[in-house]
Amino acid sequence: MPTTLYAHRLSQPSRAAEMLLRELDIEYDFHEVDFAGGETRTDEFAAINPFQTVPALVVEHDGETLTLAESQAIMIHLCRTAADQAAARRWYPGEQDIPRSSKIDQWLAWYHNNLRRFDMFHHIMNLHLTLPMLKREIQATLLEPLQEGLRPGLERLEAHFQHQQRSGHAPTLLGDEHPTIADLAMGCEFYQIRAAGYRFDGYPQVDAWLEGLARRAHFQSVSEEVDTLGREIQAQSGAYLALAAFG
């Protein structure tokens, strides 16, 4: 059975998992999950992922079919089992470098309560698709509180990057030239709102970190749908959006 990724490319965690599959040169089938049609709520999908979220991975492992949910668990599994272990260990070294892996685990744990919880993209979509008379209300009551909630996380990241020893490359969470799966997870989160017009004013190191990730070929290719939608949102709804982070 080939590796199959059940995902949607407007899902930040889905894109992070797919980018890693490509970075590790793992062949996979892509199954686009039909959110609008309620696919995640079907019994068939629940058998694959009882959490009924994306992404989910189905893969043959040691003669058995493994179904796995949660992007971080998926990415760690991919690094543990990739044929090209030299490449995989740059993203997540596992037992080969426990201190470095522990630092990656730390950032992944921090990410959920400090960045992921302030995901604002679905509200941006609501603003984009709703009647003009409601757009200002969505901006004021939904988007602005999320932006304010995101501010401490941005400040923490900016300070972290500033304190790193720079070596002529774009910032990364561990300070190495090569990013990790934690960089991918957080980078996809921020890139989604940047595509819709979010500006990281006052956070130049965060902006440089994100730009470094965005230059990677697989990051670009998996982000094409987000880029297209972001341009549409900016062209049609940009006048209603106040998307800037000031340090």
C-alpha cells in the first residue's frame, strides 16, 4: 500500500506534513479531504482518523497498515522511518541527537498554546466571503483580538532570533542553517496569514525567518493554493483587513 496523506492545502498542519514528505523524497498519494462536503464527519474517515481532523497518514509499516493523526506525530514518524536518514535527521534527529530533538519538541509544544490557538485565517475567509456590511464587524470583534493574542508569541520569537548567533543564513529556531519540523509547523501557520496580507511590521527577524522558509522549493510548491487565495482576498477584501503586527 502506498503512503497516503489525507489533507487539505488550506490547512497549515496539512501543508507542513506534505512539505516534509517532499523534502524527504517519500512517494505518496494525496487525498484532498472534502471539508465542505462533510468528509471528516463520515464513518469512513473516522476509521482513518478518529479525531476527524486533517492531516492523517495511512502507511504500510512492518507489514501492517498504520493510520496516524496529528501533523507533529506524522512528521516525527516520517523522520523516524525515512529511507534517507541523513536528510531526516536534519529535520528531526530522534535518538541520534537527543538534546537537539528535545529542543525541537520544546518548540512544537510551545507552538500550540502560543501561536496555533490564535489562528485567524478562517475568520479572514469569513470576512472575505460575507456581506460588506458585516466585514467591519468581523475585523473588530474577531480578527483584532486574535492579532492582539498573537503579539506575545511574535515578541518571544523575535527576541529568540535576535539572541541567536548569526552565521550569514536566515534565522531558524535552533540557530542552525537547516530548519527543523518545528520551523515547518510554525512557518506554515504564519505564511497562511502573510499570503492574505498580514505584515510583520516591527518583527524583522521573524519576517526574515519566514522568508527563508518560503524560498524552499517544496514550501513554494505546496503553498501555491494559499498564494492564489491570498491574492484574491487582498484584491477583493483587502480594504477591510487591518493585518499588521507592530513590535
